[in-house]
Amino acid sequence: MVSVKSYPAMPVQIRGSLLQLGANIRTARQKRRLTIDMMLERTGISKGTYQKIEKGDPAVALGSYAMCLFALGFGPILGEVAAPAVDDTGLLLDQQRLPKRVRRPRGELDVR
């Protein structure tokens, strides 16, 4: 397990999310009856890195997590994380920034 001292600025919620992601990857692997060696063959990562992934280590590259998710059949899931369709906060901010009125810029003639 990664020492908390090595990532002192990491919020507790993020650390918990990574721990949960690692546990979920391990559970998904076990449900599919895949050994660690099988995962290593499918992902091309080292055993040490894979073991860190299952522990939720924040030092592991996002690409390694993505390879594990892909090998387990969750390929496009990372692309959906901050998708505009599910970004409710972003949609609200866009609506708040919309102008009340839209005017033609000065000096521009109305060409119809």
C-alpha cells in the first residue's frame, strides 16, 4: 500500500476512489476467472505495476489503469468520465454564461 506521506496533498475522496477502483479491477478479474499472469499477458504491464493497480496506487500511470479496464471489457469507460452529456455542472455554467440579448457588432451591415 502507498504511504499517505508520499501524496500529502491528495484529497481523501480521490484516494478512496483509487482504492475502490483497484478493488473493483481485482473483483472483475476474479469474476472472469483470470489469473494475474493472464492479465499481464493481455495488458503488457509488469507484475509489480499490476499489483499496484489492484491496490489503487496513485503513482501508476492512467494508461496502465486503462489497459486493465480494456482487458476486462470496459474499453470505452474512461472516455465517458467527463463527457459533455453527463457534465451537469458544465451545462449549468454554460447556461449561466449565455447573453440575455445578442446584438450585431458595431459597424456590421445587415446583409439579407
